[in-house]
Amino acid sequence: MEDPNRPVTGYPVNPNGYSANPPPGTAYPYAAPAPSSYTSYQNYPPYSQQSYQPDPDLVRRATCVRRIFSFIIGLVVIFGTIAFIVWIILRPQLPEFRVDSVSFSNFTITNDSLVSFTSEARLTARNPNKKMTVDYDHIEAMILYKSQTLSDTAVPPFFQDTKNETSLKANFAAAGSFVDKWVVDGINNERNKNGNVRFNLRMLSRVRLESKAWPTRKRSLKVFCEDLAVAFPSNGRSGTLTSGPKQCRVGI
């Protein structure tokens, strides 16, 4: 009887006991995996799962920037909180101004748009603050008809203690000053209508609100007193304020 393990004659024998070159069309007869001529990519993890090592220098820079921003934000919060607490304690308020009287003398206005007069305005400045003083400097005052300046002058600087009132006087003069034609027509129309001419008074000043706990820098203070009705008798050249004391608007 022939040996069943004997290879078929005519085929080269593999040392493992099977033919290295099976005939064409013959299935692979063994359980061992067939050899592959390409590289399999199934054993490589996806790119997103691969480990990534960031640049240490970039990490240090980003951390430093975050710390700087955190420090700045912390300072802003701290100083903002302190300023808010101080403001709550001091409760700073703007000064108050009131026009007590206005008078005109030798008031003349010609058809050639020339105006002449002397005028005196008395005002009261009040500091409503309980814990802050007010220092006024470079005070300028102007008398106007609507938006047209008729005359301006300087007012002496002064200082106000807490809860203090100060009387001010501003003297104006115009000698043949030129004004626009609409100013001449407006003043003449008002005088012919009821004898009253409405003027405006404006003041500009540099002020500093001061406290031992909170000194502040100087700011520009604007005072605007409008619709000051001055009565001129028929063909008269003198006039006085008829509306009584008038409160002014104040802003910074």
C-alpha cells in the first residue's frame, strides 16, 4: 500500500509538507492565512486618535498671556470696587448756580447792527456736598441773545467749603459791537411786542472737587442760564430782570 503522506510526483515539495506551486484553479487547501503582497492599514489607529505633543514654548507663551490678562482684569475689578465704595461714601454732586438779578444800562442797538450797553449780573453758587470742597479757576462769563454773544468777561476765582454759598458778580460792557442782522431784528421785535427781551447767560470754569479721601483732577464746568427776561420801558435804555431768581443748568 502506498504511503498517503507521499507527495504527488512532479510538484515541488515545501518543507512543511505541501506543494509550493499548486496547479491553477486549485483552492488553497490549508487553514493558514494566504500570503499578502500589500501592507494592511487596519492595524494603524485613526489620525485623531494618534498622540499629539504640543510645542512646549507655545504652551508657556499661552499660559503667560492668560496670567497677564487675569492679572489686569483683577486690577480693574479691585480699583473699580474701591472707586465705587468711595463714591458711595462721598456722593459727589455738581455745584448749583442761580441768577439773582440782571440789569442793563445805556442799551442801544442800531440798524447798522451795532450794540452798546453796560450790564451787571449777580449770581449765587452753592456747594451741596457734605464731604467735598470745590475750587473754581479760570471763570469766563458771557451774555448772549439766543446763540449770539453780545459781551464776555472774566470772573475772579474762588473756593467753596462744604455746604457753602458764594455770591458772584459779572460785569459786561459792549461799545458798538457788531452783531448779526437777525439779532437786531429779534431784539427790536421783542421790545416792540411787550418791552421784554430774553437774554442768556453762560459761564465756563475749571473746577476741582476735593476730599481728603478722594482728590480729583480739574474738570470743565458749564453753567447755562436761559430765558432771562429783562424789561425795558418804552424807548428806555435801562432794563432789569423781571422773572425773579432763576435756576441754571450745570454740567461737566
